[in-house]
Amino acid sequence: MNPRSLGRDRNFLVFWGTQTFSVLGDSFSVIAFPLLMLEATGSLLQMGLLTSVMAAGSLSMGLVGGAIVDRFDRRRLLIACDVARLLLFAAVPVCWAIEPQTWLLFVVAGVASVFGQLFQITYITAVPNIVGRERVPEANSKLQATASLASIGGPALAGLVAAAFGVTAAIAIDAATFGVSALGLLAVRLTRVAPAATAARPGLGRDLRTGFVTGARFLWRHPVLRVLTIFLTITTFVTYGLTDVIIYQVRHGLGQSENVVGYVMAAAGAGTCLAAAMSAWLRRRFGFGVCWLTAMSLCGAAGVALALNHDVIVMGAAAFVFWFGLMLAAVCSMSLRQLVTPDPLLGRVTAAFWTIHYSLAPLGAAVLTGAADRFGASGPLLAVAVVYLAVVCVAGFTPIRGRSPETVGSSAEGV
């Protein structure tokens, strides 16, 4: 493939379109399932339990999904995950038309989150098979830019559909998006390592038992991925509940309306879109180290502004800058993992990274929101900023600072 023709490559364009539909479906479910549970039970506790079930499903697949992705055909896995979610979500409006059953929401949400996490792991590993490793940063930039747009517009569109036609209609549309994605993936071709290259591997059962350890070992033995994983686990711990704290600050700290909350979070979404669109160019122009350290610095500076400022316009600008930095760092990190990880290991490494990365996030969200509830939002927000700036100071003395850390040697090849 001509390295300059990615924007005209039919194979990538089809994949790009299918992923936009898939993210749109995911963003529909973020709104539709909690709304339907609230409508059926009127219970905030039940909504929280539903969210916990979804998180547990994702975490469980994170432990074994990498081994599955590295064992089986990735395109078929993507299609299977879409078809499974189509059938699961379609069951909800069908059941609700007969008689509402809240237990079904727990089953569907839990099982669908398992397939959703498997899809995400497979999707990350499939990108190099579609575009070639030399085009991974550019492909990620395009994919993440439209994914950000879909994740912003999806919940709003889901809310409009739910208001006009009912929540089950939004879930039905959610199911349809997975059908469109599956059909599109039928036309996508993936270049994969030859089966003979993995013929000597042990059985799937042993892979499932050891896959997470294999991926984690690779991350630990690679000098750049090791420190990236540590730093991103720390920053995710303090960031996971940040949206809730900002909403709390705007509503109660500044006394603004729900509309203003929407404007501030829309600014954050615009920051993610712009960063995703610019990430490939920034990476080529300035190198990995400058981009990643600058992104973390922007998050730190924006955190200070969020903590100490009491003007809603400045808060919106700070939210824009914070999420710009967050997305830029995320895309650079994801591209680096795809570039340095051997294809037969990429699923297990991706799954291990995500599992480690998010393992402490729910606890971090509880700590951050609990502190904001007790002491006010300014102190916790300032603590978030301090963590980001401290990470920048320490990371500047690690291999992360290099322009092309993908060229750094690794002792992980033999895992």
C-alpha cells in the first residue's frame, strides 16, 4: 500500500466507517440503559448496580480477551462481537413490548459489556493489520477523531430519540448500528501473520490462564511501555471521577444551570476531537516525547485553572485544554504500543494494559468524588493538577522523553 494513500484506501475507509457506527452504538447504550432502568424502577441504586455489572463484565474480559484475540481471526471476532451485541440489545425492545423485565437489563448489559470489551481489544490489534505499522499513528488520529465526534453526538441523539419515541427505540437503534458495523466489516481485509508462525503455541486453555501475565510481562520488560503504564495508571486513578467533580463544581460551586454544565462538557468533547485529529501531525512534527510531556503538562495547567477559577467561561476553556491533552497523550500511547508490540502478542499486551490501566479507576473515582463532596471541588481538582505535573517532572528523566521511543530496545521479545 502506498504510504501516502491512506485517505483513499477503500479497505481502511470501510473500517473507519464501521467503527464510527460501532462507537455511535456504544454511546447510545451509555444513555439508554440507565434511562430505561430509571424508568422501570425509579431507583438510583438499581442504576448504580447496572453500571457495576457492566464494569465487571468489561474487567473479566480484560483478563482473558487478549489470549482470545491473539488466537483467532480478528476480523471474524469483530463481526461476532457486533452480531452478539445486535442480538442482545434487540432482545430488550422485543421483551419490553410484551412485558418489562428489569432482570433482562442486567443480563444484557453484563454480557454485552463482555463482547464490547473483546471488540475494543480486537479493534486496537486490528489497526496495524489493516494499514501497516508505518501508518498506525495517522490511522489512530482519524479513528479517534470520528470516535470522539460519535461519542459526543451519540448520547445527545439517544436522548432525543428516547424523548420522542421512547427509550426502547433508542436501544433498537443501538442494536441496528452494530448490524451496520458487522456488515461493513465483511468487506474489510486484514493482513495477519501466517498461522505457521504460531503453530507451536500451547492450547487455548493455557493461553486463557496465562494470557494476562504474558501481556503484563511484555509491558514490564519494555522500558518505555513500563513507565507509560505506571504513569497512566496513576493519572487514570485521579481522572476517572473528574467529569463528576466538574459537573458538581459548575452546578453547586458556581451555581450554574444544567445548560451551562452541557456547554462546559461540550468544550471538553471539542478538545478530544481536535487532539485526535491533530495527533498524527503533532507526533510527526515534534516526536513522541514532546507530545506526551506537553499533553500531560496541559492537563496539569488546566487542572490548576479548574481548581482556582470561578468564571464559567474560563472553566470551559480549561476543560477544553485538559481533554485536549488527555486525548493527545492517549493516542500517542496507543500508537506506540501498536508499533513496538509483535503482532502475535498485541492482543494480550493491549488487554493487560487496559486491565492494569483501569483497575484502580473506580476506587479513584470514589476517592475524588467523596473528597469533593466533603471538602469542596477546588482542593481535589488542585490535587489532580499536582499529580499530572509531578508525572511530567518524573517522566522527563525516563525514556518517554525520546523523540522515537519505539526504537528503544526491549527484553520482552521472548515472552
